[in-house]
Amino acid sequence: MSIAVCLLLYSTVVVVFAPPLLSRLTRSGHAPRLGVTVWVSAIASVLASWVVAAVLIVINVVRHWNSPMVVLAACTARLHEVVTGQAGIAAQLGILVIAASAAGAVGVVSVRLIRALIHLRDAAHEHAQAVRIVGRRGTEHDVVVMDATEPAAYCVAGRPATIVLTTAALNALDAEQIAAVLAHERAHLAGHHPQIVTALRALATTLPLVRLITAGAIEVPKLLEMCADDAAAHHHGRTALLSGLLDLADTTPAPALGAANVAVLSRAQRLLTPPAFTTQARTHAMLTAAVLTIATGPLITIALAATGTLTCMP
């Protein structure tokens, strides 16, 4: 039981203190891929800690079903002092409630998360199908052109994945800008960015009170846009990409990942003034240390609690 309590304490520390720290570390976008990794690692470590803690609680209850006083005494020192004598039906009901609560919490959250994921996935697939029906195939196989008065470019991870360009975008951008924008969208699809954003949005919808998750659902899409910016700028240059972003700003549908619908000003500033090598190296070092700390946190917690080095119960 001590391991479960230690994991819950670890996850509480991460949930409370990680959001402001990670926001400061990743806001500049000097290392966007590592920024995404550290946010996703933090969220995954917390979710894994909750699941493992719930499983350990259930296992502990099952192991001590015939001696429920052991479990009850391990839960709190007060209960250990108050409860004496032989085990009875009340004690068994008590540990049954503990096990049911742990399993039920995991089950309810899992069901809600699966429903949210299915809903968002279906919406993406329907949108991809709709634009392929309404629009017309572009000069490239993965591009659909739609008649619209607003310039826009975005990707949808449906079946198949689709990049949408409006006729206004084609009229507003030159060939070099269009190539840069398409490279940006293809970087999203190649990196499975829409799926990452969908998963985070589903988690944020399911657990809206967990600040780590809601903050991650806001910050990670910004970092993914920067990752796609880097990929596009590498092949087509910063100038073409930046001018294309500014021409497309604020025209992409909110549910989609578009070239110019997330943190355009900060991304433009980043493209105009890339960081110095020393600044980038320092950011890489700090984020790498954060990823390693967070990724190994649950394992270290389990190891210390299992060996008795760390005791999380009175």
C-alpha cells in the first residue's frame, strides 16, 4: 500500500508544480520537439502513476481479503489505532469500498476518455470526407482545394489524411509560399501531430480540473506548430514560410491544425530572430534533464518505496 500512496504523492507534486515550470521552459520554442516530449512525458507519468496505484490498491485488497484489518490499518494511522479485535463484515465492506473506488475511478475516466477520443476521431474523419466531396483535387494527391473567400490552409488526419487549401489562399500566395505552407502541413501529418492534439483535447475534456493536462492541451499545439515551422523552413527557407503564415493568419478552423492559427506572433518572432547557439544548447540541456527526471520519476518512486527507503505512510 505504501507504493500506491507514494505514487499518488508523486503524481500530486507533478500536477501542482509541473505546469508553471514546463510553461517557462518551453515557452520560447528554442527546442520545440523536446518541449512536446517533456509535456507528454509529464502527463503520461501522472496517468501511469494513477493507474498503477489503483491496481496496487486492488491487489492489496484481494491479497488481504481474509484479513481486512491489515489493509484498513495500513490506510491511516488513526484507523490502526481505533480498529482492534477480529475482522468482521464491516471491515470487509470497508476494503471493498476502497477497491471499488479505485477501480471505478479508473474505469469511469477510461470510458469518458475513449468516448471523447472516438468523438474527436469521427469528427476529423467526417471533416476529411466532407472536404473531399465539396472540394476538388489539387495538383498534388494529398491536397484538396475548396472555394472560399478567406485564405486558409490546414490539415485533417482523416482517412485518408487531407491538406485543405482555399482558392483565396492560392490567389494570395506565390508558388514558393504555397510550397512552404504545404511542407508545414505535411510535417504535421508525418509527425502525427493531429493525433497528439486530439488525445490531449480528449484528456482535457475528460479531466478538466487537472491543470497539467489542460495546460498541456494549450501549450503542446503551439510547440507542434513550431516543429512544423522548422521542418518547412529547413526545406523552403524562413522568408517564404513567414510571409505565408502572415498572409494566412487567423483564417483556419479551430479544430484543425493549420499553418497560421496558433501563436502566429510568437512563431513569427521565432522565425525572424532564431536563438543563439548557447541559448539553444542550454534549453536542450534543461529540457533533456526534465524529460529524464519525469520519465524515471514513477520508477524511482516505486523502487524507493519497495525497498523501504521511501515511506509514504505513517
